Amino acid sequence: MKLFQLWSAPGQAALSIWRLHATPQQVQAALGLAQLPACDCMRLQWLHDGAGVRFDQGLVGMFADRGGEVAELHLHGGHGVAAALRKTLTGKGWSEQAPTLAADEQALLDARSPAQARAAAQRLRYAGAYSDPDPDHARLRASRGWLEILGRRPRILIAGPPNAGKSTLFNAWLQQQRVTVSADPGTTRDSVEAPVRLGRGDWALDAVLVDSAGLWASGEALDRAAMATVELQRQQAWRVVWVFDAAQPPDPVARTALAAAGDHDLRLLNRTDLGQAWSPEEELGGSWRPCSLLQQPHTAAALEKELLEGLGPPPPTDLWLPLHEEERRAFGLLAGRG
Ligand SMILES: Nc1nc2c(ncn2[C@@H]2O[C@H](COP(=O)(O)OP(=O)(O)OP(=O)(O)O)[C@@H](O)[C@H]2O)c(=O)[nH]1
Ligand SMILES: [Mg+2]
């Protein structure tokens, strides 16, 4: 049976990588190649569909695999090329098969940021490198915060009482008018989430930012359902950015919610341009950042910086990284939200 597999991430990307389990002659015939695919080296060749029409130019080579010979194709990554290749090969009796990937290989394919890709690649490279007990555990301790989030997409929840400016912060962070902002309390009901990039360069991280409904003593069932969703979001969040209103002391529901805040959560006292009607430090404790999001839209960048600084130094690049909770527990490296 002639099989082909997609080895790059599904969807559109700059490149797609395919493996064809067949002989060089079968690959040449299937794709109308001018030359037989060469062994252990990639050559640029035109690929032709069943009607002899060129559909892409890419790198083609043959390699030895555990079970025999494998052709590897590095093609352009658009949907059109993938569709043309699939149609050409299935039209000639080939079958597509999903590759069997180890968990770390899958994590590398799924990585959406440089940091998450590096961590997955490091695990592949140094797999099995540890003996127990190992002095290298100590080197990982300073990067506990990173290890907690490199194996997943950390979620940052924006929460607080109604009208405090949560949606204003969400939009400022994304630098787009993504959600409705209005002077009517209770504008946001459903949680809205969007991908955000934290930091730059090699250790830039992919995260999810979540805007949420206001927390207050509402008699309406809809509001209470929305607040139950916020509580679920809070439990899943890596960090919460609490936004309270300087002009309006919060009601007991918002105060109670804040009691669940972790030490690394951020606290923002917004709308200080309207005057400060109460003191969060005195009434709620903790350290608060006074601000006016309307006048200081760069506050979001300062919050991003603070979140990243709280992570400590990035992990060493020459070690296998324990990213999953049970691994971090085994290494004595669990770092909770607290
Ligand atoms: N004066 C002043 N107004 C602000 C500031 N930040 C936001 N606002 C205004 O406050 C109102 C509420 O802002 P939102 O961002 O909708 O507040 P929210 O917390 O999302 O409110 P809900 O969705 O109702 O929970 C809007 O009219 C904003 O323009 C600020 O720094 N100063
Ligand atoms: Mg809102």
C-alpha cells in the first residue's frame, strides 16, 4: 500500500512537510517528477497533478526509515497545495495516514510561540537525560514559573466589579476595539477571549486574555450565571488582573471574589481621573496600581512586563524540562498560582 502523511502542523503555514512511503520510482511516477528523488539529499523539483499540470515546486528527497524508504516533500504551506497533493495521490490509489507522534513531537507541532517551541524541542533533545537524584534539579528551581506555563497556553483573566474598565483594558491590551465598552454597568456578560503574545524574542509566550462580566450583587439570574462563568474562568486562569473602580467602592460580591486572589495576581485601581472615593489598600489589602486607562493606554504594556518579570529567569537551555504537573511534582518544582 502506498501511504502519504502530513508531518507539519495542519492548517496554513509557510511550508508543509509530507512523507511518502514508497520507492523512488513510485514517487517519481505519482508526482510526474523530472528526476528520480535522490537519496539523503533534497532537490528542487516541479510536482505535477494527475493531468500533468504543475501544482507546486518544492524540495524532494529519499531517506531511509525504520521500515524502508521514505520520500520527504517540503512544499508550500497553503491549503491549495495540500488539496492538490491529496487529490493527485488519492487519485492514483495512495492512502493518507496520520503520523504517529510522540507527545513531545506533537507539542512541538502545536507550539504557538518561540518559548513553547523551544521547550518542546528541548524535551525531545534531552529526553532520558536525567538520573535520579540529579543535581540539575536545582538549576531548574529558579525557572519554576516558566515550567508551569511552557507546556500549555496560560490564561490571563481580567475580573472585577462592573464598569471598572475591564473591557477597556482588554481592548487596550489587544490594541483593537474588540469588545463593547460603555458607561452602563453590566455591559459584558459572556466571557470573551483572545490570543496575546507576552514578551518578545526567543522566550515570547503565547497566552489567552479573557474579558469577563462584572462581579456584583445582582438579583438577575442572567447576571448570576455570568458570574458563575467568571468563577470557572478564575479557576482556570494562570493570573488574574483585578480591575476595580477608584470612583466607586466595590460591593461585597466583588470583595469576596478578590479574597481568592493569588499573590501573583495584579491589582489595578482604574478611573483615578474621576477622583478616589476609597482606598483599596486599607479596605482590601495588597498592593494596587492606580491608573486611568483612558489617559494611560500603555498600562497594558506595563502589566505584561510585570507578569513576565514575575516568572524569573527563563529555564536553562541545556536540560530536559519537566513541564507537566506530575513531572514538576516529582522534581519538587510545583509553583501554584498563590
Ligand atoms: N473616566 C474614566 N473612564 C473610564 C476609564 N476607563 C474606562 N472608563 C469608562 O468606564 C466605562 C466602563 O468601562 P468598561 O471598560 O466598559 O467597564 P467594564 O469593567 O468592562 O464594565 P462591565 O462590562 O459593565 O462589567 C466606560 O464608559 C469607559 O469609557 C478611565 O480610566 N477613566
Ligand atoms: Mg465589560
